[in-house]
Amino acid sequence: LLSFLSILWTLSGEVTLFGIAIPGYMVWVALLYAVGGTYLTHLVGRPLAMLNFRKQRVEADFRYALVRLRENVEGIAIYGGEAEEKRGLVKRFSAVVTNWRALMQRTKALNSLVAGYSQIASIFPIVVAAPRFFSGRMTLGGLTQTADAFGQVQGAMSWVVNSYSDIAVWRATVERLSTFEAAIHAARDSAADAIQVAASPDDRFRLQNVTVKLPNGDTLLAGTALVLQRGRPVVLSGRSGSGKSTLFRAMAGIWPFGSGQVLRPKGSVLFLPQRPYLPLGTLRHAIAYPADPAGFSDESVVEALRDVGLPQLGRLLDHEENWTQRLSGGEQQRVAVARALLLRPDWLFLDEATANLDPESEQTIREALRTRLPATTIVSISHRPALDSPNDRRLVFVRREGEEGRLVEPETAAAN
């Protein structure tokens, strides 16, 4: 634009229009042509941004549905839900096709406009400058130079026209990221008085005036103070859905909704949820997660598997599988317990981590934890009091419908 603007201004000369002398008139013609083309391009291509935004959303929904189908194929087959799953996938794929068709039609219209705009631009300056040529005020060489300079200036001014499709894709991506960022800020704002996790002044795990809430504002646990002694196992019980697992999430530092402080002592802490996470890769990696598997010998890993009743997996340590699908729910929980035996944390929190096992196997697992991890303080959620040790400290999560929950001793819970 800067290189050819002065050239076009000089070659254009002056033209009189309605008694007004306009110097460098071809520059103004190029500007008006580019402005008109940009306006028409925006008018035709404006829906592209929303269509590209929707394209990312519907394709993501379809991919997610396919992944869920693959991960739950056995359950779907047992229920006989193939036809229903097919209907759901077809519906999601139809949304992809519908949006893609609208995107193609709009892109075709935009490309037609841009192509016509570019074709007209090649002859437009000759038509505009022709009166000066035929009047003898411009030579043929001057006309050719003017048309070439006009094309350079008009092309530079028409960057938006030529790049509109890319701009629409860029805007769709930015819109999707900005909505994601807005959702993050909204979640943080709703958790303004978040539960704070800090270092404990001693070797005790403490809850100081902790209130645990749901994202909708309902209170699960109000103003609770609790001190967990090092070396004293704790068993937490209560009705299903009362909020025990959510309390564990708050103690792990991943549940911001609420207020108060969780003071964690020095040392390693390991939380085992009811549904264990097994990463993709080798079995050795899955057992050692999140530690580096290279830091453990084959003997120690095999011993951990043997202690949880999975000696047959000892020969598969270096096999790469999707272990979540390869192993049953009970086997996955055994692998998670083997992880605890291998990592030897100072504090171990079990969120019904053996709920998928039969009572006899669960009792064996608990004995293995007590024997192999004598220095570990175990805090567990349990629904089988008969399997608890008599030396365990017992707490009951009491919460009635519509009321705030409390942590009480068993005697107080019975009285209530």
C-alpha cells in the first residue's frame, strides 16, 4: 500500500466532478471499491463465525459420544441398548452434517463474491481511467501503469475481503476459548470464599471452621473443626449421598465451594477414590502412578500385586493396555490399593476404595494395608462396620434432608 499509493496518486492526475477538482482520484476510487467490497463480504460472510463455532461444538459432542460408547460398550451390550445408542449417535452426526452443509453453502456464497470482486478489480481501473486515455491526456503505457498500481493499492486495501474466511475461523476459536475462560471466572467467582489449604503447624491433619457447599449454594457441612491424629486410623460413615466424598475432595484441595481452612501436615498424602484412575500405558505405570515407575523394582511391584490378590498380573507389568477396560471394577480397586502399598504415603484416604470387593476380600485388603503400612495413617469411608478395627476412631456424617451436615461421634449420632 505504501509503495504504490504515491505512484497511483501521481499517475491518476486530477479529475473534475460536479465542478470539484479531485486530485489522485484513482486512489479514492480504490478506497471506495475496497470499502464497498469489505462491506458486502462482511454482509455475506458474517454467519461463518457462528457456523465455525457451532462446528467445533457439534463435532466435539460427537467425538465425546463415540469415546463414551467405546468405554462402556460392555454395559451397553448387557442392557441391549445398541439401537438407542445408534439413535443418539445418528442425531449427533446429523447435527454435524447439517452444520457442515450450512457452512459449505455460506462459504460458496462468500467465495463467489470474493472471486467476482477480484475479477471485476482487474478491469475496473481501466474503465475508470478510460476517459482520460480517450481524451488524449493519458498514454497507453500510463493507462497500463495506472491499472497495475490500482490493482496493488486495491489489493492491499482488500485484505479483509481476501482473508475473511480465515478471520471467521479465528473468531470462532477465540469465541470458544473466551466462553471457556468466562466459565472459569464464573466458577471462581462462585467460590470466592473458597476452602483454603495450608500447612499444618504440627503433624496433625486439621479442619478449622470448614463449611462444605455444593455449587448451587446448598450446605453439606457447616462450621466443622476436626483434628486427625498421626497414627490413629479414622473410619467415616454415614448415609449415601450425605457428602462424605465431597468432604474428602475438600480435604484433597480440589473442592473450592465453601469456606474455612484445611491444614495438611508435612509428608505425602494419597487419596484413593471409589472409581480409581488407571492411566494409559503399561501396568507398571498404572500401579506406580503418579510416581516414576523406574523408581520401583519388579519384586516390589509384584509383591504389591500379590498382597492385593492379583498375582496373575505380575507377568504383565510391561504390557500396554487400556487397563480400565481390561480389568473389572474390583480388579481396578485392587490395583489402586497396590499403588498405595507401593507408594507408602504418610496419610492414606480411602473413599470406599474397596466397595466393589466381597467382604472376605475387603477384609484381606484391609489387613494388608495395616500390616504393610504401619507408619501410614489411614482415613477411610466405610459402610461395613464389621470390617473395621476396634482401635479405629469412628466418625459419623449426619445430614438430614434439607439440613446442614455434622461430624459426630457414633454415640451422638445414635441419639440423634
